[in-house]
Amino acid sequence: MRNSILILLSLLLYSSTATAQIAINEVLGDPARDWDGDGAVNARGDEWVEIINLGAVAVDLQDYWLRDDSSYLPDYGLSGLLAAGGVKVVYGSDVTAWQSDRGWLETGFGINNSGGDRIYLMSGPYSEILDYQILEQVWVGDHEAEDDRSSGRDPVTGEWVLFDGLNPYSGSQTPQGNGCAPTPGGSNACEQPVPDQTTSFGAMKATYR
Ligand SMILES: [Ca+2]
Ligand SMILES: [Ca+2]
Ligand SMILES: [Ca+2]
């Protein structure tokens, strides 16, 4: 009897750990540069959401889904294997391509630039009745969805912070800025922002004035 209880407990523990492995790691809702590298700045295509595998084993991303607050339908179905500790970025252009393949409206994520939005991570088989399990939801506030600011999980504390290195935030809302640049597709380590060409050129001209 005691053994069966132990087995049951470890099974419960295993399944709760397994479902909690995949998490939203970073969100950029208001792009002002070419984040997806297709040569154009596009308000829809250059948004991105990054996910992370916080667990100790690789996870098959089939039946994991992302969406924002505008619809109960998934905006995007994840796929592929994500290694333990690995991160994966999904650009708005990946989302519109996925939607186009299905003959759906190409809305992308459509993360609101004002007034806030939510990004949901869901799991479960594709469901006509939208019967997905919501694993996590992340609020994206107005001050977070500003030009080239992302918000994400601090890799050390696990707290949600604002990566405002490309567009510093001086207000008082949380999450507060950390002065670091966004890191699409990479761990949320603090990267010092690299001045873009416009800034460098402007600064250069200013020195000759
Ligand atoms: Ca682009
Ligand atoms: Ca947006
Ligand atoms: Ca990142």
C-alpha cells in the first residue's frame, strides 16, 4: 500500500514537473526595427515571443500553442524539440506564415501597443471547441509594448523585468527597466545595447557641427 502511494506521488510529481517545463521567457510587442531579419520593419511581422524549457529533459513542442488576448483560437502552433534549458523565438512573421498555411486570417500575434494585452501559452491536442489548458499567461503593459522594449524572465531571480536598453524607461510602473537589450532566441542575459546605424550616424554628424 505504502509503495503504491509512493508511486502515485512520484507520478503526480513527474507529471506536474513535465507540464511546467515550457514557459514564456520574453515578449516584444512593439517592434521599431527589423527583428526577424527579412529586410523590412513590420509592426506585425517583427513582434516576437520567446519560450524556454525550464526542465531537465527535452520537450516535444507538438500540442503547445501561443495566442494573445484577441481570440481564443491559437495564433500559432509550436513544433519541434526544445532541449533542456533551450529557448526558441517565434516571430510575428512565423505566425502569419503558419496562419496562411491554414487559410486563416493573417493576424500575427497582434500584441497591443497601448492599453495592454496578454500572451497565453496553452497545451493540449488541437481542439475545435478550444479546450486547451492554459499553462501560463503574461500581461504586457502599455510601457512594455513601446518601441523595441521587451519584457522577460530574469534568468537569475525568475522575476519579470523590462529589457529597455534600446529605449530606456524612466517611469515608475513595473516591471522596471534593467538597461539591457532584448535577446530574441538567446537566454535573457544582460546584453549591452549596440547603437543602431541611425543613432551612430546622427552622433557622428553632431560631432562635426
Ligand atoms: Ca522584419
Ligand atoms: Ca504590436
Ligand atoms: Ca531571450
